[in-house]
Amino acid sequence: MNNGKPNWWSRPSSAPEAARIPSPPPADGDGDFPLPAPQPPTGSPVGGPADASDAPVAPPVTDVTDVTDVAGEAGSSAPPAAAEAADIPGPAPAPPVLLTKSDPPAPAPEAPTAGAPAPEAASGAQPAPQPLHAPDEYRTPPYGEPGPWAPAPPVQRPPAPVPPQQAHMPPVPPQPYPQPHPQPQPQPHNVGMPPQAAGAPWTQYDPWGADGAGLPPVPAKKKKSRKGLAVAGALVFALVTGVIGGGVGAYVERNGGISTVELPQADAGDTGRAPDSVAGIAASALPGVVTLHVKGGGSSGTGTGFVLDTKGHILTNNHVVDAAESSGDISVTFSSGETARAKLVGKDSGYDLAVVQVTGVSGLKPLPLGNSDNVRVGDPVVAIGAPFDLSNTVTSGIISAKERPITAGGEKGDGSDISYVDALQTDAPINPGNSGGPLLDSKARVVGINSAIRAAGGGSGEGEGGGGQAGSIGLGFAIPINQGKRVAEELINTGKATHPVIGVSLDMQFNGDGARVGEKGKDGSAAVTPGGPAAKAGLRPGDVITKVDGQRVHNGEELIVKIRAHRPGDRLELTLTRDGKELTKTLTLGSSQGT
């Protein structure tokens, strides 16, 4: 009866092994059969049938606790005492074989009579034992049970076996077994045995064992790969950290960080500069530069000047102090911030120069004067002034041209305030308020007096007017210091400046190339002053002067500029055209009183 419980099965045994397996008692009604409990060994041998060859010998059980491993020789003549005294283990037992419920139970062996000889001893020969039935390796198993060619079903593993007590068992001599039919020998490795047990005796196949001993190798289940989970976790972690990092970065950028900000800074070094650098020139010249504030005649203005000597004489432009001619309200502010009152010493509109003087001021630092004749185009220069009343302003540039004929002023309309300057042109930024300030060379020496700028809207103009209040466009003009020195000396000594003259009246309406001598003077007098330098040199009305000392002149203003660039008494060589012929005349400059 197959009720779903596991059944025992094993490989087919050979004929001698099957003959020695004791038959279990009949199974109960549910189809199972109990395993006999182990019995302790006794002094009397276990009896068996008359044929000693049919007496079953209990094999040693490795994994089953309900089978007793008791072996003894039926009808052995060895007394029990000898068996007890012999502590010699018996021969290697045969592998255990478990029977199914389909095998018929074997008859129980009978105990031999005391003192009766064993059947083998009575007969004197040992007949070949016969198996209970011929083994059929391929017989048809009972219904519902597997054959020997199929793997055994799962079986409940019995408890751990009790070690057999073979110490008191008599030795069993080896019995020869007939082999009527040679059987194939099992391989040293049995089903359910681990590979390392190869060569060991056969053991029971018990896949239901606690430790899995005897189980056939079961393919391991593939564990779910955690690589995908790891990659996904890494991606999530990267995303989260990226979001957090971006948020922190945005916060730091917008709020200026989460801690106190300390910016790196260079250590305090040497503050000294080379004397010929812009900083060195400025540091040397600034104490000798002043800012002038002038009021009078309903107007006011700001300009610049510089100290000439320790007596307090300051040189500046005429158009800076022109408003103070009647009132004399002039205030001077030094670079240190000290302020003093100043008085007008002298001025000249033809040169656009003036001298004022302060008293009661100590520690004055006069600026050294250079030589404007030594200046070359491209030389570096530094301008210092107060453009738009921003005192102590320093700018730098180069000498961009020399001997530029510049006329400025003319606001009065009679020409008495027009200045004629053979100027130095510079690209150092000069703005209204720079007028009268020094133009310094690389050795901090004054080479010019800043006077005018070229405005973007028109002709030349003075620093405070004339050309308007437009800012610098890189065209500034300065009076050469050689001319300024001569005029300043005359103003300090006499209060007036002299002008060099040639003694002719020019036709300022002439449109040709050169300066033409007029036919008559302003008041109807002669165009060539009798006894003057020009008359002595042989000049006549109508002559056109084209060159002065070899330098070309294009109009009357340029001729005046070239003449005023010299001192009275200097000799000049004039080139002129008369009746289509070019003539050269030499004359000595005369002098006139300036205004």
C-alpha cells in the first residue's frame, strides 16, 4: 500500500549478501515495517537454521540505529568464555542492504541445543549456501515503487547509529561464498556519498539526513545577482550627492559662503619707486605744485602753478589769474593741504604767462627747470594739475610734436589778449584746470607749462576756455620752459615782459602760402616801420615771408609764433618771395613792451 510515505530502496545485492540479510517482521496495516531495536551481545551465540550457510549475519550499520550488528557462527564449538575473552574484531562486514516491503520475511533462526554440534561440524563439510531466490536485477518492482535503474526517492534519515558492541562477539572466520552468477562490482563511490569518501564501504542513501550526508549533488540555485542592485544604489547615491552638492554650491555662491571669508593678500613690501618712474617723478614734484582759486570781476576759476624759488614766486598762466587783475583775490593750496593768500606780481597776455607770490610760508620746494631745446619727440613726460578742481592729479604721456604754432585767447575782440605759443605737443591727458601746471621730463624737471588743449568741436583753445570745456582728446599744448623762464624772470624783475619784433605789419587776411607784409599799418601808418629791423634788412610791403631760419611758415600767425620763440636781439634769417623771386634777408630782432 503506497500512501505517499517514502520507501526504502537500494541497489541489488549479490546472492551471498541477500542470504545474510534478516527478514523484517511483517509490516503493519499502513504498509511500513519497523526496524528491530539493537540488542546487547550475550555469551550464547544466536542460533540459526540447520544449514549454517543460511544463518544471516547482521551487517554493520553506519547510518541506521534500528539494526543490530550481531554476528556469530552457528554451532560454534568455542565456549562463551572464550568468546568473551576474545577481543578481536571480526572480518569486514558486507555493505548493508535494506529490503522493501515487497520482500517476504525470512524465517526466524532457531537456537541450537546445548552441547549439540553445529551442522557444519556434523557433516564435516560445508555445502555451498543457496540464495533464497535467484536475483533479478531488472525485475519489475511493485506498483508505485522505482526499479533499480531509477534514482531512489527521498527517505527520512534515521537517527545516529549506536556503535556496535563487537568486543564480546566471537570472531567469525571468513566464509567462502559461491558465485554462480558473477555480478557487476559496484564502484567505490555510491549515490549520496561525497567524493572524498571514495573507496569507503557502501552506506545507506539517505537524502533526508540532517546534514545532507548521502544526498546526491543538487545543482545550486542561482542566487539573485546583486550587481544590479549595487549599480542602482551607486547611481542613486551619486544623484543624491550631486543634488546636495549643487544646492550647497548654489547657496555658497549666492550667500558668500558659510564661514568667514579671508582673502589672500600680498605682504607689505617696499613702497619706494625708481626716480625716473611715473610714481618717482610724481613723488618728487608734488610738493612743489599748487592749486590756485581766483575770484574777481564776477567770475571765478581754478588753475595750477608751481613754485619757482624759496621766496614764494609761483608761475602760472595769464588766463588763470586774469580775473583777479582788479580785485587780487588769489588763494593757493599746496599738496600738503596748507592754504595761503597770494598776490599778482606780473602777467603777459602775449605769452599767456603770469607770476604770483605767497608770503609767510615755510618749507617751499621749488621745482627744477629743464631745457626745452633738448626735448625730442617721443620723450616720456608727466603732467600734474587740478583738472576740474581735482588737485594733485598725475597723468603721463610723451612729447608727440614740437614747435606747434598755437594761438589762444582773443575773448576781448581787439586781439590784445591773443597769445602766440610755439608749443610742445603732448598726449598726456590735460583738462580744464591743468592750465599753468608743470610738464615734467623723466628726471622730474620742468620742460613746459601746460596751457591749451585741442577741443573736439573746433580750433585750439585755452585750458579754461577758448576751445570750450571739452575733455582731453590727447592733444595738449605746453609753453616751452625756455620761453617761460625768460618771461618769468622779466615779470619778477620788472613786472613786464618784452616781445621780440621785426617791425612790420602783416596782412592777416592773406590766403596764400606764407606771411605777406601789408601795404599799410592799422592806423594808416607805414607797413614797414622806418628804422626798424625789417627796414634795415631791406624788406618791402608786399613781400611774402615763407621761411624763418629755414622753417616753413604758412600764415601770419605762424610767423609771429616763430619770432616770439626768440629773445630780442637774436638774429634771424628770413626767406621771402618778391615778384616771383626768392630772396634771403638777415635781421636782428627788436623789442617791444608787452601788455
